[in-house]
Amino acid sequence: MGGILGQRDDFGKEQAIYYLSMKFTKCKQRYSTLEKMCCALVWAMKRLRQYMLAHTTWLIAKMDPLEYIFEKPALTGQIARWQMALSKYDIVYIRSTLEEQLAYHPLNEYHPLSHEFPDEHIMVAEKDEPEAKLDEWKLWVNGASNLPGNRIGAMPASPKGQYFPFSTRLGFYCTYNMAKYEACAMGITIA
């Protein structure tokens, strides 16, 4: 389990000031997910006691371990110890969902979206392309690099509109970008 202690600076930006991590023993690995979270929370609170006693702590997590500890009707010995350990801290649980975050951090400057399309009369926007020169060749390349192998392909087009597709498998390991460059070099060689 891991955790971060952070605080807001003078500009309201959150800054991390302490990182924590712990590895569960084989016995603790058998806990339920919620019990692991409670155990990690108690451990973190003991480590960060000097920070937590004087301030309200916001707990941002996927699930609420505090509700599990403080509202469970039948307490076992371990959960009762966790409850006693956490009762001296002022902890506020915050859900990690976007809606809850937005509720706690509203935008001060809201500008409504404009739903008007400024160029409604335009039906199609096309790019004007200059006419191709009579002696100009075109080249399309493709390269793929993955676990089974590296393949490249090139398709030069002559000024007369003839296409010469070609593909091959590379006999050496390369990255995706290298495969693209090899395909370009092969296409130039063919042309």
C-alpha cells in the first residue's frame, strides 16, 4: 500500500510533502481489501502522527474505511484497536470520483459554452491542391514493428498513375520509427 501526505501552498496548489509505502506480511495479505485499507490507514496515521493531530486530514480513497470501522456493529479485537487508534484524528473522507472532486473544488470563473456554429452556411471545406507536376513521383510508406517481426511496405506511384506496391519482412530487430525509415528508403530505391 502507498500514500502521500500533501498540503496546499500559498497559491492553492497541492504539494506532496511525504510519501509512504508498506508491504503486507503474508498474514496481512489474507485480509479483505477493506481491511487492508484500514490497516494501511492506521499504519500511515501512526507514521504521520505529528502532522495529523493538529490539522484536519482529508482522506481521498476509492472506499471509505472509516465507515467500515466506526459503523460496524460487532467489533473484533483488531478492528476495535483500529477504531481506538483512529478516533483521536480529525479525518474527512472524500470520494475519488470526479463529481465529488468537483463538488469540493468548484470553478470560480464559469463561462457557458456557445452552441452557435459561426459558419453554418459552409457545407464542405476542401483543401485546394496544386496540380501534380508531370515528372513527379509519389511515395506511400508503412512500417510495423511488433513481437512477431518487423515488416515494411512501400508503394511508389509514377507520374503516369502506375502503382508499384512492395512489402518485405526485415531480418533484424527495429523499433516502429526505424521500420518507417526503412520503408521510405526501400520506396526510394524502387522508384
